[in-house]
Amino acid sequence: HEDADGNEISVEVVAAPILGSEGEVLQVIETSRDISERKRQEEELRKTNEHLEHQTLIAIEMTSQAELANTAKSEFLANMSHEIRTPMNVVIGMTGLLLDTNLDGEQRRYANTVKASADALLELINDILDFSKIEAGKLEIETLNFDLRSTLGDFSDLIAVRAHEKGLEFICAASPETPNYLQGDP
């Protein structure tokens, strides 16, 4: 249909017959109304739904790509930590052999510093490997016997050096009632 200005419009027509006593159609009453606005809103809703479906597909694709990137990062961390651990173990082993030789006091101090730093670096590498295992859901907690005070001492030695460089003091100690030897994953 067209409106008074000649513009095409959508119209809904409802027809109802008026029946005579014999069931014959005497008259048909028709009503019509302009449903152009409703049609426009339906089209707008359809376009919005299409847009949302498209955005949902994009979000799903982005999530998939993020998961792949995260997996690649975890694999990279695991591979790199394995690659670095091998030469680090050689440094630790050779330093241990060096410490078994006759060294003067200054040389022994230097060798002990190298060994302590290499041990700390190896622990950091192991932590990175553990982190990548956590992200991959593959970290297995070990149950070992360990000396809590020794573990805390190693940890605090590393942190204390960094803190001292920044003019800070770092103290780490277990309360006296805490046992020295525990079982768990240090």
C-alpha cells in the first residue's frame, strides 16, 4: 500500500465476515493499519542479532587464539627452562669440583659465590618450569622431607641481597614453635 504522500508502507489487514442466518457471507469488514514502524524495528532487531552473532564468532575465535598463544608460551617456558638447566647444572657441577681443590680464601669465597648464584639461578629456572606446569595443569606436588629453616635461609639470602641493594633490610624466620623438619613440597 501507499500512504497519502505516495510512500510505500507495510499494512496489516484483518478481515471478518458477517454471516447470515443460513451461514452465507453478507458482508466482509476489513480493517487495516500501518505496521511500517514495527517492520522497521523487526529489521533493526534482525540486523542487531546478525551483528551479535558475528561478534560472538569473533569472540570465540579470539578466545581460541588466546588459548593457543598461552599454550605456546607455556611450552616455550618449559623448553627454555630445560635448555638452560643443562648448562646451569654443568656450572654447578664444575664449581663443586673447583671447591674440592686447594683454593686460597679469596678464591674459595669467589667459587662459593658462583656456586650459590648458580644454585639460585637453577631454582629460578625450576620455578619458571613449575609456573609453566601450573598453567598447563600438569604440576605435581612432591612430598619430600625438608629442612624448613634451611629452605627459608636460602630464600632469605636471595631476597636480602636484593633488599640491601635498595637500602632495605629483609628478615625471614620461622616462629620458634615451628618444627625444623617437615614433609611436603619445599
